Amino acid sequence: MQSNFLSPLNDYVVKSIFGDQRNIENTEGLLKPILGIPPEEFGTLTIVDPFLKRLWRKDKLGILDIRLTTASGRVVNIEVQVERYKFFIQRIIYYLAKMLIEQMKSGFNYGRINQTICVVIVNHILCPEEEHYFNSYDLRNPITGRLFTDLLKVLILELPKVPETDDSRAVWPWLQFFKCKSKEDFDMLAKAHPEVKPAVNEYAKISWSDRRRMIADYKEKARRDKYAMMEFAKDEGRDEGIALGEAKGLALGEAKGEAKGLERLRNTARNLKIRGIPVNQIAEDTGLPPEEIERL
């Protein structure tokens, strides 16, 4: 891979190309072969606030990668996950449920609940028991296979399983986009599949713009630092717990480690705030609630 190559899986790159209303044709192109919903649903795709609202003050703040609604009100979340993430499947279900609950407003009627879909693109194997790279999950009877409801759906796409050569599936070039490792890869993909050319062109703008590249690099560094800090803190706490020589020591060490990791995240947020980085951007990078960052 080129040393100065900007990964198409970079958080800022993904959100610029697929999570910006100005580039909605890219989002539509990506989702059409994934969702399998009527064409008229794509008449008015609308990118919405990625911050999930809290029902209670102590609720966990949810920050989605890309959230949008279709013409009929279907709610879709696109998650792109590079690193392995502990309890990632549980997080998917949590966000899926919160997106459904958010539809419930004052005077709400259950009959007005719209389908909620989570599209998950991962750069690792999330479902080792599955042979195919594109798998769909919903609520069904495990004996008869009969669908109970389609209101909740999870679509998993695993990049390591995607073949290097075109398998004739409409989703293949879009997933191959995320696997490109050089300008030549992008050029060949756009030439063979014109439908991804707008996304390739937008990637080129980000890659060639010094300011936009700087933002993308900052986002990537923040993601790596956050991951490294939390893992180091947990390991450090785990070692302390093991040293106690008791079974409960491990749990105590984990808790200490997570507390240290949280304090490091707060210190990072303070420094970013001093440098003038917007609160919402800091919240997105650190996972801390905006109101907590305001108090720092």
C-alpha cells in the first residue's frame, strides 16, 4: 500500500462521500443493491442527525456513522467498522432499537412505526459461520423460517470475504471501492463500473485537498489514539487486578482500567476544546456526551 495513501475506510472519507446530502447519489448507489427496497424509496433520501436522542438523562449517547430516511420513512443506519470491537453485535442491536424508539413521539400510534435497518460494513470477519460476504438478519421463526416482522433488519457486509474479481453482483463494485489501495485501483474500478465513478471522483477531491486530507488524517489519528488508549488502560487495570490474586481482582482491574481510559479521553477532549475543535466533532471522536465536553 502507498505510504501516503488515504484509506477509503477513513471515517472522514466515508462520511464525506456517503454521509453528505450534497453527495446523496453516492449513498443511493451504495444502498440500492443492499437494501432491496422499491426504487421509489430512493426518490428523497435524506441524511439526518447522527446523534441518537436520550430518553433519560443517564442514557448512553449514541453516535451513528450515517443515518438517513427514505421516501416512505424507513430509517437506515450505515455503520463502517475497521477495528474489531468488543460487544459490537450488541451495539448494533442497541442502536437499531433506539432508532425504532425515536420514531415514537407524543400521540404516537404503533401502526406508524417504519422499518429500521442497520447496514454494517466491516473490514474483518464478523460472522465466521457464514460463507457469503453479504448476509441479512431479521426476526423469523427458526423452525419454519416464517418472518415475524420486517420492522428490524440487520445487513452485514464483510470486506475480507469479497472476491477480488467481479462476481456480477450489483453490490460488488461498491464494496470493492472500500478495498482499493492505490489510485490505479480506483481508476480501474471506475472504468469497469461507471456507477462508482462519482464516489471515486469525490475521493480524489478529498485525497488531493490539503485541508480535507488534514482533517481526514486527524480523524484517523483520533480513532487510533482512542482505541489504543482504551486498550492500554484496560490491560493496565487487568494486570493490577490479576496481582490481587483473587477472582474478583480481574473485574476490579477491568473497572480501574476503563476509568483510567475514560479520564484519558476527557483529557484529550479538553485539549481539543482548547484548540478550538467544535464540541460535536470532539464528541464524535471521543464518544463523550456533548454536554460533558461543555463542562470540561
